[in-house]
Amino acid sequence: IHEHLNMKSEEKNLRIIKKYPNRRLYDETDSKYINFSDLHKMILEGKAFKVIVDKTNEDQTLKLMLQIFLDLELSGHQLFSDDSLKSLILLSNSPARQFVNLYLKNLLSWQGAK
């Protein structure tokens, strides 16, 4: 029951960001257009959001978070060395993929427990 209540609370606080064909992003909670910097700030502030394509309702949250991560990596905020990134890419195609995913999720879970 406790888990169910937490999920309901998260859904209540979930911001819906609409992505339009012109690549503009609209935050329905604050009723304003936003950009990647605003999404990055939301992540840093621990705000939950979901990015939905306006016409198709396709969830593009992961895609936009990956773009934010790539922008950070390319701008000098490197988290991964060439070798560590190569290892992650190799692991993503290995039978150990599920183990690595679980390990990383548990390793990083402290971040979500603010």
C-alpha cells in the first residue's frame, strides 16, 4: 500500500511537457515554453516530468534526457572516460545487461532519496 501511495504522489507531481513539431517544449504545469536548460534544471531540482509528443502521445522523456546528458558530456562536464563509455556500450549488448542495469540503479538510488 505504501508503494502505491508513493506512486500516486509521484503521478500527482508529474509535470507533462509537450513536444511540438517545431521542437518547442511546453510545460503544462507552469503554462509556458521551456528549453533543454529548463529540463536540466528540473532534473537537478528533483522534479518529475514526462515529455510527450503532441500529435502522437509518444513518450520521449528518455530521448530528451539522453540529449541533455550528451550536451553535458560534450560541453566538458565529462562523467565518463572513453574507456568507461566503451565498456558501457559493450555491456549494453551482453547477457550481463540486466545485472549492470540493476547494479547502476541501486548504486544511483541514493540520488532519488533526497
